[in-house]
Amino acid sequence: MQTITKKWKSGQKEDIVIFATPVSGKFCSSGFALTGQEEFGYKGQVYIPYSSFTYSEGFWKSTKAKFILHRDFSEVKYDIIRL
């Protein structure tokens, strides 16, 4: 979907490639835990599938896909994601 060249505070550069796979299924959501909010600075929702999910074949032709296809992912705070 998009390739972003990220320059970290250390001066290191990294290419980040954004992929998306549309799926359908049943998901539960919850606010991010308070300890995680403090550590990572993320205050949004977390979604986890609780049943089987399948590839949503017609998604990219739907009107809902426009939100994803026209999104600029370069504003995401990638440095809060730690592996």
C-alpha cells in the first residue's frame, strides 16, 4: 500500500512497507491497558479475533476500502511499536 522511509532519532534510516489484508470474522475489542498506555503512549483500541476469520474478497472494490486506500500511513508513530 505504501513504503515509508523512516529516519530514527539515532540517524538510522529504515524502509517501512505497509501491507493490508482485508478479513471478515468476529473480533473483540478493548481499550489498551493503562500500563501499556504509559509505556507505549498508545490510547486506542486493540482488536483480537475470537473466532475463525476469512479473506474478504470483495473488500477492495467496496466503498469502505476508500478510507484505507487514501490513507497516509506516514503519520503513524512507528517508534512506539517495540518488538
